[in-house]
Amino acid sequence: MPRPTLFLLHDRGGSARSWDDVAAALDDRFEVVVLEPAGAGDGAAAWVAAQVREREPDEWLIAGHGTGGGIARIVTDWAERGEQGLIPPAGLVLVDASAGPDDAAVLRTPTAELGDPARDVLLEQPEEVARLLLDLASRVVGHPALAPAFARLIASDRVAARTRRAMLARLDVPGDDVPRALSPAQRALLTAVLARVVPQRGTDLDLAGRLDVELAAGQGDGWRFAELPPDAEAWRRGLDTIAAELPGFADLEATEQDTAVDRIAEGRIGSDADGLLTGARMALWFTDLQAAAVRMWLSHPAAQAWLRYDGFADGGDGPQKQGFTTTHAGEWETWQRDWRTGKELQA
């Protein structure tokens, strides 16, 4: 397995040798690249971003000391927003990095920090810095959100920045603190139902959690059946109807669950009780559920990589769009790959 690339940035007035003792303590765990940006701020960060792009690492982390930490934060922030042709790093390490005016952005990238106002931690405690790097790597490396080849495609100049931002945003996993529309029991039942509706291959996405957050935010496809209540209420009632009419659904064998799902789709599961949906309304709600689940799965970059879909890579932000030169079955562009493996395609 290729080693992750670790980019190291020194403090203003320091040099690449500032990291020598740390690098020696890393035991070949990383492909270490020590960069020496001139100055600080966006200009230095743009130079670092170019160095990362040039190397096209499958998986990378970045660490900065002092002002180098500020540069590392800027590069990470750009990568999270799909700018500078970067994909987000697996982790960020800040050593003696003081916060600057541009450090207010909350980063999603796993971050570890180490600092002591009474001493220069990098020079006086290199083993501790190395342990911090290794600990972070043990938690984040080896679990990329995307296949490396597909991640590089998203970061390439074939993809517009706006498209890249949208795709990278879909990699975010909803946190425990975001608003939810469903109860834990309803969400668990939805997870079981969705496993029969969208039997994921090549991915393991929490579709129920993502749809729950979408419902709470009032997002979705923008329409609903007139016979149904507003989306969040319809989903709660639909799931409560399944719980009432098909108790123990999650514990059924897969074939029994499939039979139950067919009955829901045909309008043969429902109730006239308050707070539940009739069979006819259950059939309409289930149509909504199917469409939302498939949309949620297909729009995720990991699913697109599994399906080997790259139709979004038709041109970047320049005036001349690359487009496609062939659309014949069995013929491939020179840049196209099997996005699951990164291997070249054979006719």
C-alpha cells in the first residue's frame, strides 16, 4: 500500500531542517516532503498548493509550525472548498501555530494541535510532535472517502470549481449536533427499509441519516403529492405506519422484507388511525422515499466512482472546455479510467 504523503511547513525564519528530528522519528510511515514557502498568507499558500497538486498524492496530510501552521490552514480551507485544484487532506497538524485574522473558518478536516508558549515545541520536543502525527495518521489514514483516481479527477482542471465544491460538500458526514426530523427509532427503521430499496454496492453511506438532515432543513426535490402532509411529517407518519402495521420489520429475513416493501408500494399496508397513513397514501409516500433514496445515493461521489460515472468532467473554468471527443460504446478518452481501481480502460 502506498504511504501517505506528509507535507511539512516551517515557521518564518526557520528552514527545512527544523523538521529533521521529527522526520527521523516517523519510521518511514509517510512519504515526507518538506516545503519552504517564502513569506506567509495567501501567496505562500498558493505556492504550497501548487506543490501538492504537482505530486498528486493519493492520500496526504499537512503540518505547519508557527506561520507555517497558518499557511497549512489556508491550504486546507481551500481544499475543503474545492479551490486551487485540491482535494482535502486526510489530516492537519498545527505546532505552535498562533491564530491569525483568517483562522476563523471552522475546518472539517481532522486536526491535531500542539503548543507551549514557554518553549519551541518543534525543536525541543520533536518526539512529541512525531507522536502527534502518528496518532492522527492512525485514525485517518487508510479510510479515504473516495478512490484516489476519482479524487484526482474531481481535483483536475476538467472539473469546474463550482462542481468540485458541490461534490466535496457531499462527502461530509452529518454530525450529531445537526437538527434532525426523525426520532432515533424512526431513523433506525428507515435504515432497514432503505437497505431493501437501495442495496448499496461499493459504498456504505448512511442514507437514512443524510435524508433525516435534509428533511429537517426543509430541503428536497421541491414538490410533494397534494394528498400527503409536508415532507417531514409525511416521513414520520410513513415510518410510524410501518412500525404499527409491520412490527419487527428490521428483524425479518431479507426476502420477507422485500415482500413487505412490495406490499407498501402496492398500497396494501396502511391505517386509518390518527397520525398514520392509509394504504393509498403509503404508496404515494413510498414513491417519494424511493426517488429521494436513489437521488441521495447517485449524487454521492463515492457512488459515482463505483458506477464509473465521469460525465461531470466535461470542462473546467477556462473559456475553452475540454468536452469529450468520442461517445461511441467501447471507446474511451485517454484520461478516463476504471474509477474503482484507477486502471486504464480497455476496449
